[in-house]
Amino acid sequence: MTHADTVPCEVSAPADHVGDVMAELFRIGGQIQGMQHQDSRTLLRVEIPHDNVILFEKWLSKAFHGTATSTLLPIKL
């Protein structure tokens, strides 16, 4: 998989559930680029395979009922 086949994203999740988010990212072929802890939340910078972005978004929404969010970032060419 090339860098062009992935989408950069930031995911903000409750710190006590970041393991669940990481497990799902690995399951769909995502890669964690960085992690930052802020109070009771964790911000992950990730690369998600283009074909799995919507799948991940749906999982995040269903699993966390709005307490976790993701933001797609501009693709650097």
C-alpha cells in the first residue's frame, strides 16, 4: 500500500477507550502516526486505507455514540 492509498485523519477518543480504537485501526489496516494525551482524552494521528475510511467512521460513531470523533486531514502530495 502506498501513501497515496491512505487518508490522514485525527481521532479524538476517551483515554480509557483508546485501546479499542487502536485495535479497530489495526484490524482495518490503519497506521498510527502519533498520539497525544489531553486531560481525559487521547488524540491519535492516523493513516487509514482509503477503502476503509467510511467503515471506520461508522464503527466509531456506533461504538462511542458521539464521544469519539474523527477529522479527515488534507492529503499532502
